[in-house]
Amino acid sequence: MTAPGRRSSTFTRLLRHGFTDPSAAERLLESEQLAPIRADPVLLEALGTTADPDLALLGLVRLVEAQGGHTAERELLDTLVAAKPLRDRLLGVLGASAALADHLARHPGDWRELVTYEPQDLHPGVTEFERGLAEADDPVSLRVAYRRCLLSIAARDVCGTTDLAQTAAELADLATATLRAAVTIACDAAPADAALCRLAVVAMGKCGGHELNYVSDVDVIFVAEAVGGADEGKAVQAATRLAAHMMRICSETTVEGSIWPVDANLRPEGRNGPLVRTLSSHLAYYQRWAKTWEFQALLKARPVAGDLDLGAEYVATLAPLVWHAAERENFVPDVQKMRRRVVENIPVAEVDRELKLGPGGLRDVEFAVQLLQLVHGRADSSLRSGTTLDALKALAAGGYVGRADAVQLDDSYRFLRLMEHRIQLFRLRRTHLVPEDSADLRRIGRSLGLRGDPVAELKREWKRHRAVVRRLHEKLFYRPLLDAVAQLATGEARLSADAARERLVALGYADPAAALRHLEALASGVSRKAAIQRTLLPVLLGWFADSAEPDAGLLNFRKVSDALGKTPWYLRLLRDEGAAAENLARVLSAGRLAPDLLMRAPEAVALLGDGDGGGLEPRARANLEQEVLAAVGRAAGGEQAVTAARGVRRRELFRTAAADIVASYGTEETPVVADQGALVDQVGGAVSDLTAATLAGTLRAVVRDGWGDTLPTRFSVIAMGRFGGHELGYGSDADVLFVHEPREGVDEHEASRAANAVVAEMRRLLQIPSADPPLLIDADLRPEGKSGPLVRSLKSYEAYYRRWSLVWESQALLRAEFVAGDEDLGRRFIELVDPLRYPAEGLGEDAVREIRRLKARMESERMPRGADPTLHSKLGRGGLSDVEWTVQLFQLRHGWDEPGLRTTRTREALAAACAAELVSGEDAAILDEAWVLATRVRNAVMLVRGRAGDTFPSDGRELAAVGRYLGYGPGHVGDMLDDYRRTTRRARAVVDELFYGA
């Protein structure tokens, strides 16, 4: 007897053998059922090798109890002790699968299936499984027989007799035999239907690929033909009834549960299409309507049941279409669309637990292999395997995939599939989620041979293999291209020039010959620079291909690399800072503006990293102005000073554009910014602040160069229009007014001459042709417009506004804001115009009618000839002008008694109008959405084309690039235009009501 407080020796041994609940296990071992073998040391040793010793022991006790008699119990226990193969198999299954333990408890004689250990038993095929299912003549008996066969597969799997590929193949063969048995049962139940038709069952997906999971939908397609002279329509109807019955036989839940769902949704038209078609109907659909993913699915088509000759004819008929899918017109955008991971449908809490669809999951490997098969399989029949691992091996043998990459990917794919198998085997439930419970993780880890700290080791290995898949997913496409052009290693299979060009075309490159030249220039040779480029380029090429302009991205990268290749920090930045390389790839392939800005000073690449370059966060106006004024102060003369100021402006424009692109495209580390309004505000604020700082520096340089420290007159720059509203776009001019005030004792004419000279010199210096983009100053909103003087004194403004001011000028002054020069003078100018823009008691009805008349005239006269008014972002229906004039009318009418309306910013004023209940929340949201979208379109056009524009581009690639910036994937340009028209149409309806009073 064990002394109180001391553990028994059995308890200690159980702990040592991996039991987590030794007390419960000790009670089970003491049970009457195990009395004959309790003392046998082989039992405990065998239990200790299982995935879950506690589960295995419980399952064994239940199985012995279920034998129903002393003789049967002794037979089981004697065999268990005497036969090591049975012991390992039976206890291995009981320790890995509670579901199969339940099956054995219900069918206690089935343990004998695990006794035989003949050579033919080690690797059974369809014939052996058909023999195992031969006596099943109804759905219930079929399920029992199916589980009996599954028992032997699981036993070989958990004992290591078969590897992952062999297990998956056996599961597919068992599914094949089961489908055949189900077809037989269905035909026996309806002999009249069976006599009318030939019905073929073609397996798709993992069953078709001979790589099935323990529990998975079995994807099928049905093909039928009439027998003899039977009517085709009636034959198809008969085949449909047989197919539907066959699906129910496998899918429906009975007292013995279900087998697995049979899924026919990969058929033409999916769920909306007929369940069964004739071969000619299938062919007609694939020739005319099928999408790229449907040909991708056909890679795994394999006839498995019913009329196998008809099934083989189906596969042979469609094969030429499959292997020419890469030549289809929409192949590239379809591929780009498929290459993006579709994870938005996975609940956020589950993304990191997804073995199949999550980043670095099984889908990444399978998609990569299938895409390369589609691209190269048309010329190389050795690649035409439906099995992922076989196809990967063939791709490596042919040089289409790097050998080292293929080995790593094979290893990681096997590990992830084994995890999936062990997870599903436990309950025989269809799932791809890694469990969170530590007991489940421990069982899975132990089943994979991780016995030290199973949970920690499993997590570590899973993380490592996911990282391998994520890293290789893109490199798989591109590394062989570099091997082909670099030609460093001898004796290895490489992509031929034709194969390399085929792959580049399939991945979106319009000029594959030029792309290969760029790759050769970047990656050839044995220098350290070339070696680093060969490391970077496989990933960069994938990011370029993810854009609308892959060719431009690669060309721009070559230009930047040529310019900076000898600097020690450039390649180190891209190699060592995770964000820098992807940010650069996005920026270089998103259009012309950002690359053009970068090419003029390639060292700005440093901004794309995480280090000391300041990153992509916009800088405050005060900091910008301080830097510009310091640069001006160091310069020798006016031209040199303004050149320095324009250099700062160019760099900061690049920073702003790069931040906008990265936020709009998203990266692996940073998702797409959801708040489009915040992006618009950020760009508008950053460009406006930068323009103000540039003007301040230019003013300082001109005054210092011409007059020393003091100008004869005080001088201020007043921002107007979108500049004053902090809403400048990349291509916007700077709308301004210039105001001066003679200093004490200075003649007014002298002061006026000085002020005009300052303006003329500022405009000249800011437009001198150089490597930096010009800054155009537009003073057309001044009194009397283009006919009036460029500069006025404060008194002159006062006199003009008191006597001559028109309502349009009051409206324009809503945007007036001091930005540079004499701050006190600027403040007094703003005080002067406040009564004009916020008139006491608001606008009179005559003034309101005049504003409406001006707006209507502008709509009819200023729209460019031939422009589509539904797509013009500035003057079109529901565009910027519509929203801004509506908001400005609220400001003119109510700004005098609503302080929130006294702002130069459109969105801020609209929000204030909503808060004051001048506009409903719904209408305000509609107007805001339209204004933000129209502004984004203008920014996109400038980023893509490198020049300003108010309409969508007509060029297809440029239009696609605008779509990518706005969040529309390949092939969705039509959706973008439809959404724009819908958004602006709703906004125009609100404008008609609020502005025109319609």
C-alpha cells in the first residue's frame, strides 16, 4: 500500500510515459477489463508512444468493454500483447482519433482489420478498397465499411508506415471506391434511369489530384450522354436524378454519421448551372464563357466513377483548352486577381490560425504550382500532373523552379498538410483551423514526433514553415528568371529564353524582352552588388507584377539602382529594412509622378525606410519653413537660394506622394488605409504646407537679394482657392493675392514698384526650368481679375472692396488665409475681408440668385468640349465644383452667426453645416463622399500620368493604374467608373436640392 502523501510507482511511470492525467489513467489500468495485461510492460511502453496516451488508454478500455464476451476480450488482449504491428496500429489510432475510437466502440470487431500485415496491405489501391466496400448496399452499410477502410489508412499514417503523399493518395483512392459504390447503389435504386444514360463522375480538387484530406468536400463534375437512341433531354434528366441520389448517399447524415459532402459547385455556372451536362455542352461553355480559375480547377480533373470511358473523353476533350489558358485575353488580370490572398472573408480572429487560406498557408503553395503549370505546361507535358508535390518536383526538374526552393517548399507543404491531417483526424471534422487548446496542440505535436515540449515545438515549427512558404511564394515565380539571365551555376536546368518570356507575360509584363535585359543588367556577375540584387529581385518582381505597370516599375528600379548602386547604404537599406523594398516597389510601379521626382534626386529613397530619413510621415509647416529658410540663408544669391527651396519642395512632394501610394496600395506590413477622407486631408495639408514654406523661402531670398534685410514696403502673401483651403493636389497651381503697405516715410510709388518687382522675381525664380518641378503662381482671383494690378496696397484693397466688390469675390475670399510675409499685415487683410465673406445677416436673395446664375453659366460654358460630364471630377455632375459651391453658399448665408462655418476648408465647413442642422447628416455624408472621391481621382491622375487632369485617362493601362490607386483590382475598371457615376449622381441630387432649391 502506498504511504499517504507519496505517489505510487505506477503514477510516476505514467507521468514518465506522457500521461497528463495519471490518476485517471491509473484507475483505468486497475479496471477489470485490462486485468489480463495490466502487468505487461509492453502495454505502457506502447501507450507512451502514442499522440495522446490518456486518449489511447480510454479508447482501449472502451473497445475491450464493447467485445461483449470473455472469449472476444481475451482474443483482443492476447493479440494486442503478442503482435507488435497490431499494438502500434491500434493504440496509435486510439491516441490520435476520438472519432475512430467511437467507431471501434460501435463496431468492436473492426479491430481485426488492423491485424493483417502483408505486403499488399501496406499500400492498398482502388481495387483493395472496392473489395472492402463490396458488401455495402445502402448508405448506412457504406458508411460502416468506409470507416473500416479509413481505420487502416489512419493506422498506417500515425505509425509512419506511409508518408503524407501516400496517405493522401490512399484517401483519394478510398474516395474513388466510395463514389463508385454510391453510383452503384443509386443505379440499383433506379434501374430505368440507369438504362437511359451514361453517367461519368469526374473528380476535381484534391480528390482529382490524388491528394485528399481525411475530411474534405469531394469536388466532382458530372458528364452524361444518352444511351442508344434515347432522347438526350430525358437522358440528362435521368442522369441528374442519379447524380443527386449519389450525392445524398455520401453527404446525408445517418445513424452512422456522414462520409463527406460531395460538392459539384465547380461545374459550369456553379450553383446556378445544371448539375449534369452533356460533353458537348461542357465544351461549349469552356470555349465561350469559362474564366481562368475554371481552367485552373481542370488541372486536377480525373475520371473516377460511373462511365470511365466517358470521363476520360471529357478530360481529353478539355485538356487542350486547359493548356492554352495562358494565351487567353484576360489571363494576366485574372492571374493578378487570383494572386492576391483572399483573406477578407476569414474572421479576423481566425486569420492567424488558418492553415489553408491564411498567409503562408497551403493555398499559397498550391496556387503557385498551378500557375506555373498553366504557364509552362502547354509546352512541357511533364508538368501536367494533378498532384501538387509531383508537379512541384517536375517543375524543379525542368528548371522552372529553383531546386533549393522546391526542396524547402516540398518540406513545408508536407508539414502543413500533416498538421491538417492530424487536426481533422481527431474528430473527423472538416476544418483548417489550428486549435487553441493546449491539449489539442500537445496531441498534434506529439503525433508529429515533437516530444520534448510538444506545444512550444509545434508553434515554432508551424511559424517557421509558414514563413518559408510566404518567402518562397513570390520567389518561386521569379528566381528562375534571374538564374536564366545570371547564368552563374553550371549543369543546372534553367528556364529557356522562351519559357522566361512566357512567364513574364503571364505575370503581367508587356515587354518581356526588355524586362529580361533589365534583369540581366541588374543581376549578372559575381559582385556583391549583383548578389544582393539576386536576393532582392524575386520579391521586388512580384510587387511590380502586383501593379498596373510592372514594366515601368522594373525600368524605374534599374534607373534608381544605376544611380545609387555604388552608394554603400542603398542596397543595404533595401535588404535590411523590411518596409523599404516594398515601399520602393509600390512607388516605382504606381505611375510617373513619384518615380520622376525620385529620379531627380535618387537619394530620397532613404525616406522609404524605417531609419533616420524621417519616414513617410508628413512634416509640420513650421519645420518645413525652418528648413527652407535655413537653406535660403546659406545660399549665395537669389537663384541659388530658390533652387535650394525648390529642392526641399521636390523631396517633400516625393515623401507625400510615396506615403499616399503606400497607404492606398497597402503593403504586407501595413493594410490599405480605410479612411479615404483622411488620406485626402493628409495630401492636401502636406502639399499646401509645403507650398507655403516654399513661398516663404522664395520671398526671403528675393527680398534679401534685391533690398538686403528690409523691403521698402511691408509685404504679405494670401493663399486663395484650394491653397487657402489646405486642399492642394499634386498638380495644383498656387492661387494667391499679394498685399503690401508702404513703410513709414516711403513713397507709395516706390513701395508699389518694389512690391511688383518682388512678385515678378518670385514668379520667375519658381518657374526657371530645372530638375525640380515648377511652382506656378496664379493671382487671377485678385480684384478686377487679370485686368487688375498684381499687387495692391491694403488701402487699395479696402477702397476696392468698399466700392466695387462683386459677390463672386466675396465667395472667393472664403478661402483667404495668410501664408507668408508680414504676419501683422496678413492679419489685418483677413480682418478687412471678414465682413465681405461673412456678411452680417447673410446674403440677400439677389446675391443668392447671382451665385446660382454664375454656377449655371460655369456648368454650361467651362466644361471642355467632348468631356463626359458624368466623369469630370471638377466641373462634372456631383464633382468638386458642385460640392464646394454648395458649402460656400452655406458659409456666405450663415457664417455671420455660425462660427464653425468660418473656415477655409471644405470638409470642415460641411461638417459645421451639419452640426448646425443646415444640412442633414445623410446629405452631408453624400456630399463628403463625392468630394473625397473626386479629389482622389484628381490626385490619382497626377500620380499616374505625371500631369494634372480632371478626367479619367483614356489609355487602358493608365486607367487600370488609377483603379489600383482607388482600390479596384485588375478587371474592375468598369466597376470603378460605375461607382464614381453612382456616387456623384447622388451628390448632384443633393446639390440640386440644397444649392438650386429644386
